Amino acid sequence: MKFPNAVTVAQLADFDEVIDVRSPAEYAEDHVPGAVNCPVLDDAERAAIGTLYKQVSPFDAKKHGAALVAKNIARHIEDSFAAHGRGWRPLVYCWRGGKRSGAMAHILSEIGWHAAQLEGGYRAYRREILAQLASLPQKLRYRVVCGATGSAKSRLLQALAAAGAQVLDLEHLASHRGSVLGNLPAQPQPSQKMFDSLVWDALRKLDPHQTVYVEAESRKIGQLQVPEHLLARMRESPCVLIEAPLPERVAFLVDEYVHFLGDPRELKAKLACLTALHSKETLARWMQQVEEQRWHELVADLLANHYDPAYRRATLKNFSRLAEARVLRPSKLDPASLKRIATQLIAEAKA
């Protein structure tokens, strides 16, 4: 039976807190951005109730499950919700808007809070965001930041955001810098579903009347696929091209990837992934440079023989308006220079 106060995804912003009552494993795979996890059954309990349902009887499973749900909801009220006043408005959801979220929403409402349940639960949410990932990108105006590896494109996005511009930082959302060496230390990438949610959440908060700055990306950032309709819009949008001096790019990359320099074995393993693209002699030269810690030489070699040719091919092929790009040639890639570029781009956009 549907909870009396059932709402849709469009009403998420109307609530003070969104509560995901699914198990921690379900929550970890994907959830509404900003939602807190207050499971009414944890992973082990959910598995045990499922086994009981199949091997004993639905009645016994429901009876045992109800006792566990009641205990867990009581604990959440005491530990997480007790400080909230009468005006608190929580929105609760589970997998399909059924018994788990219904139980939590009912008890919170009986206490006197203005609780509601997400109609259709996570399944309805997932369908809705996939639909919106097809429609939202069409409503926004993009300016794509292009430039060879080491041109500080992500840092420029940060400078633009700090100066008040609208920015969509896909590499930040993907927890990856977008190349074979792009893994962030001790920071795994989210699941594809969670990445979709994060991109959707960022897009829906952008003003369609203002320019959105985004970095040129390939179809994948690490292991994650960029939503296809967003990628298509980016590829047909106006571009900004950064052309920085090679020594500046090398110095920037040595600083940016310092975590790899402290772990030569990991760096070698990453470079070995390029075996199919380069000769044995080239790979051996790179490995020797790692062994001898000739970092600036290694980076310059990688740029000249791998990154720059690959970037030129991909960017020229995929970004149709690159030839008419606004070209920027900073002599430095330090914070002050990037701030000046950001200020200049924002002023041009307003002119």
C-alpha cells in the first residue's frame, strides 16, 4: 500500500533530509546525493531474512524481519533523529518504495514529524535521473576547456569556480584525472550508477542562462562512462584552448603526480598498460627513466611520444569547434596566472 505522503524525485529539494533505509551495500553502490544511510536492515540481516523467506516461509520471514526493522528504527530515532524539532521534514526511500521505507516513514509521522516517502523508491529515482541525463544537458550552454596534458585544465576550472563562474568538473566527480596515470591516491572511483547520480545532481543545480565551463573529456574517465547526451553537447560546443610552454607542463605534471614518484613499482605497472601502443624499446626507455628517477625527462618523453599525439588526434576528431577556439598562451601555470585567465574568460563571456 502506498504511503499517504508519497512524493516524486522532483520534490527532493522540499525536504530537510533524505534518508536511505536500504542496506549499506545498496547505499554504497548508488544513492540520492546527500542522502544519509539509516538502514532498517543491514547487509547480514537482509540476507538472513531473504534466506528465511525462501527456505522456511514468508510468514516467518516477515515476523522476524519486523522485529529487526523495529529495533533498527528505534536505534536510528535515538542516535540520529532525537535532536530534531517538530518542524523537521524527512524524505524516506528504499528499493521500490515498499515496506522498508514505509515502516520508517510511518513511525516518523506518528512521532509528529512531516515525513514523506519517495514514490517508487530508488528504482523510480534511477529511471528519472537516466531520463534527465538525456534532457538536462540540452538546456545548458557550455564552453569546453581544451589543452594538451599538463595544461592545468582542472586547475583552471577551479580558478573559474572560485571567481564565480559555473563549472562542471567531471574528473572531480569521477575521482580520476582521466589518463592511464589518472587514479587518485587512496580514492577509488564511484560506481557507474553513483557517477550518474553525481553528474545529474551537478547538472540540475546549474543556471541555463549562464555559461558552464567543462573540461574536454573522452568517453571514459578512468572506468566510468560520461553520459552520452552530455558528451554530445560538449563536443559541439565552443572551446577554449590552452597552449602552455612544455617546461611549464612538465613541472606541473611532476608536481601533480608526485604520489607516483614515491611508488616506482606502481608507476611501472601503469606504464606497462601502454605495451600495445608503443615499441619494446620505448617502454624500456621509460622504465629506465623510472629506475633512475629522471622524472622531468620521463614526463617530457611521455608527453612527446604518447600524450600529445593521442590528445591531438582525439580532440581534433571529437570537438568540432576546436578550430575556432579562443587560444590562451600563458607563460606560467601558477595560481596567479590561472586566476588572471579565469577573470579574463568571465569578462569575455559577459561582454
